[in-house]
Amino acid sequence: MEPTSVRSLIRAMRGRDGHGVSGLGASGCGLERAAFHRHRDGVFPNDEQRAVVEAVRESLLVLSPMGTGKTRTAAAAVARAMTDGIAPEKILGLTFTNRAAEAMRRALAEALPEDSHRVALFNLHGLCARLLREECALAGLPPDFGILDEDESAELLWQFISRRDRSEKYDDDRRAALGAYEKFVFRFLTGEERGSVPDEFLMYRDAMYRDGTVDFTGLIARAWRVLRADRTARERWRTRFAWILVDEAQDINLAEYRVIALLGEKSRCVKMFGDTHQTIFEWRFAQPRQVIEAFAAEFSPRRLALKINYRCAPALVEASNALRRVHVPSREPFPEPGLLGVEGRIEMSSAEDSEQELRALVEKVEEWRRAGVALREIAVLARAKGFAPGEAKAEAGDLQVALSLLPGVSLRGRAVEEGSTIPVPGLTVGLSARRVEGPEPEDGMTTTGPDGTFLFDGLPAGSYDVALSDPSQRWVAKTVRRIPAGGKEVVIEVVRGLVLAGRAVAADGSPLDTTGLMVRTTGKDGNTHWENLGADGSFRREGLPPGRVTVTVGPMGWGEEGAVHAARTVAAEAGTTDLVVPLPRGKPIRGRLQFPPGVDPSEDAEVVVRPSRGGEEAWVEVGADGSFTTQALEVGVPQDLLATWEEKGLFGEAREVMPGVAGVVVRLEPGLAIAGRVLDPDGAPLAGAAVEAEGPSGAEEAWAESGADGGFV
């Protein structure tokens, strides 16, 4: 009979003395610290670590798997930088989490007992908070602005979501709504999102403005805006740091990377440590591949790797590598086992049910105890969320081990090629809870096996979303929502992806200047992808579904310095490999906003530019002094500039402005108000209704929510 619960637990790692150890950790058996002194050459650092430490004045991309001495190597690199004449106050250490920051702080204190406190060590949010405190005037924030935690942010955003959207868009989940907001903001900042901003997001943002508060996403976004918009502030912060170390780089996204890149542009000395095999924050929009590509393109770092693992016994390292080579193909090197002196093997077993599994485990522990292993030296590791509430005991001799029983349900699936039963192996499978019984589990991730199957075990009962994607982009990404756990195997059909390739050329036949140009492709499924244009103007997008693709080539972001070509949008069929996109010459429009008497200039005002005869609009970033520069716009095509400052109720416009004009002044004046009431079909006041007002051109929009009496303004 096929086992109903196969967890493939590691049962034993047998040493030379015949004893076994079930877990090797920082505290369990005291082996981690000793391992540092058992390198192959007997000393720290080894050759790989020494190469990192001695590369003081250059940017590095360091592949550093767990257990390879990354933190100690990073601390040694900081010490070497100080020996080389870099003041500790000029050194910036960045981590992704508070826990990582504390580990780095301890390592620095060991390497630099007297000077470690002088090194600037932050997590990313802490650094951005410090920057905004010092640049609060530029950021449009009060000096004592508050920072919302995730619970406070989710609660505030929830107030601006209609009852219907709470259920239909976010499945009555506040955290899901906050996650959607964070994803939208990060994608908007990096140019991956150019759609209209959902109403609830605008109202949430405005509420934070009014309250003088910032959420975690806003810390990153506002810090980036300050550094981009104000040259003086950017230079001040670039000069502050001459040597930057980034830990756990695989867990940051492009927006967070942009802050780091702006800080490191002057020194050109940025050290990024990470391991793409350890990316665990993709649910928080970590983008390791994109970050590494951007870092490589902008800083030309030397690539180094720490490959020798000193934390785990060789058998465990080798088994881990064997699994990953099958399920996580990668060009990056895997760790190699160090010489811990703990030789052994891994025993795998399965059980018919939880009772049998528990009894086998107890018998193994009893066997070790009879062999002389103390109970305090034995660790039992299990996925806690794999068991539902309840407890039972199993006895072996006089030993009792209590473990939770009653395993949770499973979600099984199979990926096949559309219209067939041909399995599709190697796809990344992401799992997120929609509605579950009891505490919500963390998001999960796995890979389809050789037969296309995937399994998530030990789940609370409920419904889940499953997202399939292909790292090689041969298959089109697909998400299936509200799959019940514990049911039959779900079969998900995927479509072979098509390629769209081509090149951009100058419409007038002159050589193409690719400065500031990117290409944006949107497939039939609505997924949008941005990438840099090749030096020769070429572009290529894989993994597209059959059908129409919209391709836009043009300047990246707002007011990109140096761009001489304007954007052009064309349509093509997926599968086209010789698409040519002619780009017209472009020039920006430069100007400033004129604020009413008594109103200080602010970057909180917004400017939109769009062709006067209709076409795609673009947002324009406003500086703290009210100045703005549009992206390069097609020469000879008149443009309309529409400016608003919703918080102050101000509006202004400039019509039929030609690209290339400088000194345009857009005067902001109080806008007119519209007041009314919302009633239900019976004539009773309807509270909480979203009201949209749209101007005559279609670009001016305002939103309000009806109050308890149905009234709105």
C-alpha cells in the first residue's frame, strides 16, 4: 500500500564511534564555532575567503551559501578596509533583517573590539528611516513622522477598501491587501507597473500624508525619491559612505537595490553577499535575478564564491547538493563539504501513518540512548505546521517522546502540456493561502518533479492559490486560484511560451542612441516585463502566450538624463522574431510649478504629460522646489501637462506644449469642488461608497468616499 505520509525525515547521521546526531546547529552540538578552525588548510581565512577580504577597493558579487563563513568573512573584510585607510564611519553595512544585522554586529565586535560601534550598520528600512529623518523637508515629512508596522498599515488600508472588493479582490484578508499594495508600489517604482493606481491605494497614501506617517514600503520609496530628485541630498549621502557591504542580497528587490546603487555610485565600492539558492522572501517581492543583473551591469563587480561548508557534516552537504542539482538547476556552484570530523550517512524512511512514523522515531532515539548518546545531544526536527492540534505519546522501553499527531492535509498537483498528458518537469510552484482553518501558514515553494507532480504536505484545511512559473521561460506562467487542500490531485495545463524578438532603430536613419531606453512587453495574459535595450538596439522576450503583444520602446522612468529618442508603441504577434520599432527623435519639456501665495513648493504635487491629440500618458517626477523634467517626447507632437496636488485641492495645466521647450510654468490654483450624496435603491444614505470624478480631458481624476449620511465632497 502506498504510504499516506512520506516525509523522508533524516533519521541519523552516524559518526565514526557508531553514535548518531540528528541535527548540527549553532547551539545543538557546538560544532559550528569549532568548524571555523578545521578548514582544509587549518586556518581562517581559506583561499576563497582571503580573496574576498583582500579585494578592498573594488565591487564584489560574493556567492556565499549557508555555513561557508560568510558573516565572519564579511567582518574580516571590514577590518581589512579599515587597515587600508577607510574610516569606520565611512563603512556602511546593510542587512535585510534585524536578526542578520545583530549577527553581523556580533561578528564585527569580535573582529573589531574597539571600533565596531563606529561602523554604520543598518537593515534597509532602518537606513531609509535615518535618511528621511535627516532629509524630512525634502521628503515632505514632519521631523517626528511615525512609522507604521505591518498590522497598523493593513488596518489603515482596509478602511479604504469597499465591502465588495474586500471579498472579491482580497478574499477578506487584510494582509493580502497590504501585500498587493506593496507589490504595486515596488513595481511602479522600477517601471514594471504602468497601470492606473487603484483607488484604495491612493486613499491609503493620502491618509498617511495627512497623519504624517510612513509604512515600510514608503520608507524605501521616499528615500529613493529624495536621492533621485535632489542632487544636493544625493551627493551628501554618496559622500558619506566610501565602502558598502550588503548581506543577504538575494532577498532584496529592485527598488531596494536602487537605493543601494545611488549610495554607491560615487565610491564604486559595493560588496554584495548572497546565495540565490537561499531566496526565501520571494513572497515579499525579492528579485534576486534582476538585482544581480542590474548590479553586474552598473558596477561590473568581480564574482567570487565561498564554496566550502564548515557547518554541516559532509554527508548532509552532499545529499543537499544532490537534491538541488535535480530540483533547482543552477549555473552557480554548490557548497563543498569541509572537514568537520563527523563522517556518516543519512538514513531515509517512510511510514504508513503518523503513529508508525512516531514509533519508528522513538525506537531510533532509544537505540542511540542505549549506545551512550545523552538525550540532550539529540535533536528531533519536524515541520510544526505539518501537524494539526493534538498530542499522543509513544513508549519505547522507559523512554517517552511526545509529539503532535494528526497530520494536516496535502495539496497534490501535476503540470502537463496543454491538451495532453505530457508532464512538465522543472517548473517553480508557489503556494499561498486564500482561506484556511486556523492560523495562516507561510507561503510555500517547490518544483515539479520528472513526472510533473508537486506536493505541499501538512497544510491546514482550506483553499490555496498555486502559481506555476518557469525559470527558463520556456513555459507561460499560470496561476490557479482557490484550490481546496485535501482533495484530488489537481491537473494544471501549461502552454509552451513563444518568443518575441526584434530591434529598435532611429526613425530618421541616424545611429541609434540607446541611452536611457528600455523595452516593455505586455502579453495577452496581461503580464508586463521590462528590460534594458541591448547596446545594438536588440530585445528579446520569452515565455509569451500565443496572441497579441504590445511592445513599447522608449526612455526609462521620468526625465531620464541624456535620452534623445522618444517612446514608440507597436503591436505584434507572439512568435515574431524580426520586429523593427522605429524611434522618433525626442526632447524633454522642462519647467516648474507655480504655487499659490503662502503655499511652499512640494514634490507631493504630481504632473502627467500626454499627447494633446490622445495617446499614452506618463508621470513626471516633481522636485522639492517644484521643478520637473519630462522624459524625451516626440519632436513636433504637442503635449498637455496636467498638474495636481490633491491634498491641497490644487490644479493646473499647460496645453499644446512642444517638446524641447524649457521654462514652462504651470500655475496651480484651487480647483472646484463637487458635493453630493449617495443613496441606495430605497433612498437611504449609503456609507462607504467610492465616488470617482473625472475631468473633461479624462486625465484629471479625484476620488472620495461617502460618509455615514451618504455625503461626499
